[in-house]
Amino acid sequence: MKHLRKTLCESSLPLWAASIIGKAFDFENDCALYIEVPNETQLRLIPGMLVVLFPEDIHRPGLSQGVPARVRKVVVKVDKELFRENEIEKRHSFYVKRVYAKAQ
């Protein structure tokens, strides 16, 4: 499935590779909990920015930068079967590189 996130206030989105799971996937709440890992990547998001996340992208949503702020999250799920696997990987790789370059 494909996840889209549009940021409505300045926030920070930590991302890291899947490693140590803290709690198994909860199908009712559509999430899994992971143990925090060192050296996570922080993406600085400002109002109007959009982040595309795939199921393998572990992230901590709802964090604000500096002062507390209301962060809104919208999730749109699209079945991966609608996309060719290699196209998803190619687009995801390009997008991550582009977002990472902007975050620097």
C-alpha cells in the first residue's frame, strides 16, 4: 500500500530502516511499534509539503519542530497490486533522494 502525508505545520518526521520491532503489527489500529534506533534521519517539513511513505518506511508521525503544534495527517491507501513492483521501487528511490536533498 502507498501512504501519503501532507504537512500543515512545521514538523519533523524521523525515518529509519526496519530493525527491532517493539510490538507486533496491530491490524485494528493499522500500525506496528518499533524500538527507537540511533542515528535516525530527520526530515524537516514545512506547511504545504507532502511526504509519500510506503509500508516499509518506518516513521514517527505527529512530531512538531520547536514549539508544540498541531500536526495533521491524512493517509490514502492504494493497493500495491495496482503498480508494477519495479516502478514503485524506482519512484520511491527517486522521491527519497529528492526529499533528502531538500532536507539538507
